[in-house]
Amino acid sequence: MINFRRSTAVLLGLLATTALTGPAQADEEPAPEPPRVELVLDVSGSMRAADIDGRTRISVAQQAFNEVVDALPEETQLGIRVLGATYRGKDKKVGCQDTQQIVPVGPVDRPAAKAAVATLRPTGFTPVGLALRSAAQDLGTGATTRRIVLITDGEDTCAPPDPCEVARELAAQGTSLVVDTLGLAPDEKVRRQLLCIASATGGTYTAAQSAEELTDRIKQLVERAADTHTRAPTVVGGTSACDSAPLLAPGVYADREAFSEHRYYRVPIRPGQELRASVSMALDRAVNRDYGVLLRATAADGRELVRGADAGSGRADVLSAGLRWSASADDEDAAETEQSSAPVIEPTTVCLVVSNSFAPRPGTAATPGMPVELTIDVVAAAPAPDGPDLGRGWVLLALLTVAGLITGLLAGLLTRWWVATWREN
């Protein structure tokens, strides 16, 4: 994980600016980069299987690619990479290097892209890890998050490099890369591997059981590229104590947290402002069941202001927690403690603490830490409106008394009418 290390001069400057004007504001946004996506298609020998709507897996994938290319938004830059598409021999060392980019990332020439896909024939091995690493290089670097959409029917047959480790490696480098995976075979080992790849980078895993499902999902993922963060999350390094934690302005931040660790960040809050924060942590490796993520806001003296938590039992891929806090939210706590001899310290800087209770399974790598995404916003405080009030003390007692009298009177009148009617009949 690449940690931000601010120099003393920059930190002092930021603190001075914050004291005068509040949290640092983002510089003027440059023109947004176009969405960049690369489709990575498995063309290994197993793609010859005819088990999707009575058709071969490769023919279904080719049809899906054609429809996606036709519907591609004009601003999206698309590339296509294949694996296992050219080598027909038995030499695994050679076959495990078989990955090529058949359409470079950029504005798409639709007829050329469809022609390149139409010529593909299932052939060789399945070097998924190598293809992912190469696809990341194809997409290059930039401020905008890029996406890889991996379509495969089998697990990697060429590790090393292990594709899950490659995904973690890319995420740990702060490459602003999301990998979405699509599985074409109902195989548990494949599912686990593709889920691991997706989770490590904040992507998604989907099992496609029909041509329609595959086409719709690829279109959705390509369109989602335009909705990803206009700018990638800023990589930041939390610390083990509040006084040395990085000072954060509103924005989206990425970090890594070790198992059972506490990481601190600081956010300056001016009077009349409200802090809104959330954290998401992805399960990118095998962990023991029963775990949780905790997000706390504390004062500079360590006093807890508010907390948010989420827990799981092994079925969730991402845990998220959020909180809201403003100075007015702490008034009641202050009133309760005004009898105490210790003075209440009103914080101007709130410490955010991200904690987790993950524990690795035997043999699970402890490094790099688990991927964390922290979202921070500071807005004008807006206390919730008061709810309807029935009154307090003597007013409430009088109201209840009158209601009881009216109820008793009505009940008596109805009873007399019923008795009189019964006697006449």
C-alpha cells in the first residue's frame, strides 16, 4: 500500500488554512477523463463446451461482445484482451504466456472490434493472472478509476502468478483499478477464485447462465464505468494514534488495514457543521466467521462521540458502517456530565477510528492489509425537526383525564341504548 506522507510544512499550512476557512476544499476540477474499460475474454479449450442455451460458451460470449460494442457509449474508451487464444500445443510454459490485446484501449472502431472477436477459436491454457496484470498495463494510469471485466469459464491453470494474488497486488499499488468477474461455468472452485479477484479490487462477481444474462451484465458493467468516481479515491495512510493521524478534507480515501487493527484519521469540524462519514471494508481473502467493522468518532481527549458498526457471519463480501455527528448532537452528553469535576472538552478536530475484528484462516496471507474505503463529508448542521408532542406533566395528565371521561360517557350511553333495545324486544 502506498501511504501518503505529508511534509511538516504542508501539514502546518493545511492546519492554518483549516483554522481560518474550515476543511480544505478541492482544487478546481480538471476536465474529467473518459471512462476506460478492458474486456478480458477466456478463449481456452474449455470454452468449446456447448452448455449455455445449447450453444458453445465462446459463441455466446462473441454474441454478447457484439451487442456490447454496438451499444457502447460514445465517450467510453474500450479495449479487448484475450487469453488462451493462439497456442495449440502441449507445452505449458509456452501456453501460459498466451495472452494478447486484440483491440487497444481507446475510441472504438466497432466493425474492427467485432471482426477481431469473430475470429476467436477456443485453443489453449488459462493464464488468468498474467492476463489481469497485462490488462492493468493496457489501461495505464490516471485520476479516473478504470475497470476490467473478466469473462471466463475456468480457474487459472497457469499459476503462478495466482490471479487472486495479482488482484491484491494491483489493489495494494493504489492503481485505482476495479475488476468485475463473470463466470460461465457452475463450478465452486471457479466461483471462489472469481469472487476473490473481484473482492480484492472492490468489483463484483456474477454467474451468467444464459446468453441474455451475459449480455445484460457486460452492458451494465461497461455503463457503470461512467458512474465510477470521477476521480479515484485518494490513497492515505491512517496511523495508530489520533495526534499523528492524517488531516482529511471531505472526499473519498483508500487505505489498507491489518487484521484486528485500529487506524486513526482526523477531520476538522467548525461550529455549526456536521460530520458524515462511512467506511467499507472488502473481504478479499479467507477469514474466520463472525467478524465486524467499527467506525467511531472521538474527541481529541479520547471521549467517544458516536459510533457505527456492521457485522457478518461469512456470507457478506463487503462490510460498511457509517455515522453522523455535530456539536449539537453532543449537548445532552455534556449536560449529563456537568456534575463531574472533569471539564468537558469541545473538540474542533474529530478523530475517526476504523477498527475490524477479522481473523485470518490458517494459511491466509496477512499482508497487504484489507482494502478500506473511507468517505468523508462536512455539511451545515441540520438538526432533525421535533416530532409531535402530547405534552408533559399537568398538561398531559389533563389531556388523558378528558379523554377518559369522554370515553366513559360514550360507553355508558351505548350500553343504556343496547339494554333498552333488548328489553323492548
